[in-house]
Amino acid sequence: MPAPLDLLLAVAGVALLLLALRSSRIEPRRWRSGVLLTGCLWAASALALDLLSSMEPVAAVLALPWLAAAGLGLLFVFSALAAAVRDGPSLVGLLALALGAAMVAATVLATVATGYAVGGHPWPVVATVVLLLPGYPGLAFVSYLLYCLLQRRADPRPEPVAVVVLGSGLVDGTVPTLLANRLDAAIEVWRAQRAAGRDPLVLPSGGQGDDEPMPEGVAMAAYLVAHGLPSGAVATEDRATTTEENLLLSRDILRSRGIDGDGHLRVVTSSFHVGRSALIARSLGIDADVTGAPAAWHFVPGAFLREFLAAVTYRPRTNVGGLLLWSCSTALVAYAALPH
């Protein structure tokens, strides 16, 4: 890679890192921070590969997208196989398995096609553009992962007016481990607040599913009281069926009790759900820091993948434009690799 391009990558990497840190400090709930950090990682990886290996420049630039696409494809495969073992085969699982395998195969074929393009064959340019399409969702996944890591590392503010606990499904009318971990985390937050002389309301939120004998919020409130919280410190939201409703209905309850519903909230959920919950809170104009509770390791990959796919749907125009920009950029990189 020419020295000026190495310098450009170095400057771009440092600039993107500084912008990412500034964005995360100003508003940690913006996905933009993860996008900027991905750009920094991309520039750094391309620069390192060029300086430390004999890799062709075009391959060095495309290495991170290749790895990201292959990694996302493998995550699809792993999640589909894990779900099949746990719940049995399903159409959705088979589609996820096929999509993951296709992404991995496309990445391998794109690598080969790029090699032919570098060798002077013009037809692989088109093949490279098509086969590298998974690189965009791969990079988007990396950016979401980095955003979530930044979000989890952000220090929550110390004085919430209330602690909202997001619900999840009951099992035979009882609180399962996943939900118990959320409630235990909320209890820890409440106790820390009490030790500091504050008394925030704890608000478990969750409606009743078709297969549940009671609303999740009711079962959660009973768990909190049984584990030491005074009944007067607990209120119940029992109608929400989505994260958006969890937050909006909880705000309404706070206002009805004379608590500033626009004040700062602490939202407690599972670790894999932190990023999307923060995005939703921001989109609703709710001032909230999100705390993540632990979840079983075997459950996290599939759940995090579902969270990512749901988050992607929030900005369809942005992602269509990003995919078009990625396709054009890939074509230019592949074409530039041809001898002229």
C-alpha cells in the first residue's frame, strides 16, 4: 500500500476514535458511537495488515468486512443449531441456518473473486460486488456490538427517580432465572440508593401473555417484596407487551404518583437487551440509563442476534442507503485493483 494511503488510514483511525469517544461521552445511547468505532477499527486493521503482512492492498482493506460477514454468518449457524437442539427444528431455524451458511460461502467466494480481480481478470469485479454484500450487515453487526459494549461501560448517573425493571416471560406462572437476574439487579440498585440516602420507586413492568396465568409485572412485584423490598417501595405496571410500552406505561404510572416522569430513570434488563433498550428510550425521549443483568451464556448469542436484527429495522432508509454506498465502494475498490 502506498505510504500516503498508510498515512491517510492512520489519521482517519485516530480521528474516528476521537469522534467515537466524544459521541459516547455526550450521548452514550447513540448507535453512531459504534459506527465511528467500527470505522476506527477498520482503518487500524487495514493499516496493520499492510504494514505487517504481504497482503495485497485491496485484501487488506476488505479484511474486516470479510471477517465480519463470516462471523455474522457463523453466529446465524450457531444460533440455529442451538435452537434446534433446545426446541427442535423449525422453519425459522432452517432459514437462519441457510442464511448463515450462505453468508460464510459468499465470503469465501468473494475472497477468491477478489484474488482474480487483482490478477487482472475484469469479470470478478461484478462477482466481488455481489458476493461482498454480506459485508455490510457484517460491519453493521460489529458496529452494534461495539455500541453495546460502550453502552454497558457507561457509568450510570447516581440519582434516578425510579428503577424500571423490564419484564420477560414467566414459566408456569413463576419467575424464571432470566427474569430473576433482572429483579436481583434491580434490588442491588435500590439498596445502593438507600445506602446513599435516596428512596427511588421500583417499578416492575410487564403484561400478561396468552400462556401466562398472571401479568409479569404482578409476579415480579411479588418477587421483589419476597426478597426484602418494602411493599411501599414497589409499584406495578401490568399491561405492557413491548419494550416501548414498558417505558411509556411506566412513565405514566410515575406521573400518576406525583413522580417526575421526565426525570432520570434507571432501566434494568438483561445484558443482551441493553443496547436496544437504550435506543428505544432515546427515541421516546425518556431520560434513562440502562443496566444489564447476567444471562446464561448459551442463551446470549441467539438473543443478541435477535436484538441486532430488531434494531436494524428502526432505520430502514439508512440501511438501504448504506447498502447502496457499500456496493458502490466495493465496486470502486475491486476496479481499482485491476491493472490499468
